[in-house]
Amino acid sequence: MIILLISMSDIIDGMVAKQAEGSCKGGDIFDIAADFMVVLSIFVLWYLKQIVSAYIIFLILFSFISFVYISFLKKKIVKNKIGKYVGAVCFSGITVIIFTRLCPKEIYSSVQNLTLIFISIYLIISIIENIRSIAKEIKYEQK
């Protein structure tokens, strides 16, 4: 239910921002940080229940830290083509994992593993994109 409410609030927030033809920086930061905290909390809970391994938590943290760092360097929120969908991919994966728990154990286990692999690959690509942006920004500042 919480994920559904968060998803609905994101959709409504997006519609309001579109109607207002823009968004405020504070709202963007709050939205991203809130999404990060929810995703991280769910995966930490699953880690404590031994449903997922620690590597996924590391990827989520590193993705967020690299995003914050490049945004700090550029002095604006940087949403690269991949990174701007990280929250949606994580929330979708969480939803798939939750709903497939209703299936037989073999199906649930396979779907969970595939979902975690997909989320991991997406996070790794996002991290690489953030690192590329950081490297470009540092190179630009050195000139």
C-alpha cells in the first residue's frame, strides 16, 4: 500500500509540475531523497530478512551518492537519461517482488532473482553514467 501511495503521489506531482510548466528545485530534491529513502528502507528490511544480499544496497547507495555528487559539482540537479528512471525501476522491481510472493516458491524465486538482476544492471549503468558526468565536470573545471 505504501508503494502504491508513493507511486500515486509521484504521478500527481508530475502532473502538477507539468500543469505549472516546471518544478521547483526544493520539490525535486525532496522527491528524489524521499524515493531514495523508501527504496533503501525496503531493501535494507529485505536484507535483514535475508531476502536480498548486501550488494543491492551498495548499488542503491552508490547510485544515490554519485547522483548527489554530480549534482553538487554542477550546482543543479542532474538527471541523466538513465538515472532519471532509477526510482521507477526500483519501485517497479519492488512491486514485482511483492506480488510474485503470491506465486509458488519456484516461480517467486526465479522472478525475484531476475528482477534483482535487472535492477542491478540498471543501477550499474546509472552509476557509470554518473561517473562519466563527474569525470567530464572535473575535466571541464581543470581547463
